[in-house]
Amino acid sequence: MTGAPWVAIAGCAILWAICYPLGFERNLILDVLLTGLSIMLEFWALVALRVREPELGRPFRVPGGMAGVIAIGLPPLGLMIAAVVRNHQEIIGSTNEMMIGAGIVAAGAALTS
């Protein structure tokens, strides 16, 4: 065994296969939103670790202390907000792409827990 999280990989593959009929542009928008969300989770984890584990050894430093850590997460947050505003009106059948993306995120959380 390789130790790869095969259940999460299989679940992700199944969900992307379900989204295949939506077409390239809509799948691209979903991918951008989901990738952006994962990047935002990384920035939130960075802030949380700085708060919860201030003495933890780190291989790198972010200039500006906590304000610098928060500041580097603001541009990606702005891009995510712009993407959400831009794609809020994208309709697929009787729902919008945001609801599909939220469903994929919820399924991923359920498969990993």
C-alpha cells in the first residue's frame, strides 16, 4: 500500500465525473472556486497556528508578525469574493454553480471524516 487516501481520491474522481456534462467553462469555474477555497484554508490554518502555537518552530518567517500573516491572506480572499460575485448568477438547471460547489465541498468533508 502507498498510504494514499484512496477513498478521498475515488470520491473526488466520482464527483468530477458527475460534473463532466456541465461543460468545460462551468467545470473550470468550479475548479477555480474549489482551489481558491483550499488556498484560503491554508491561510486560515497559518493564522490559527500562529495563534494556537506561537512558539512552534517554523522553517520560514512572515514579515510583520500577525498583521503580516493576515495581510498575505487578504489578496486571495479578495479574488475569491470577486469569483463568487461574478459567478453567483451562473445557473445550471434549477440551481447555481455555488450550490454545486458547496455540495462538492460538503461531500469532501464527509468522505474525509
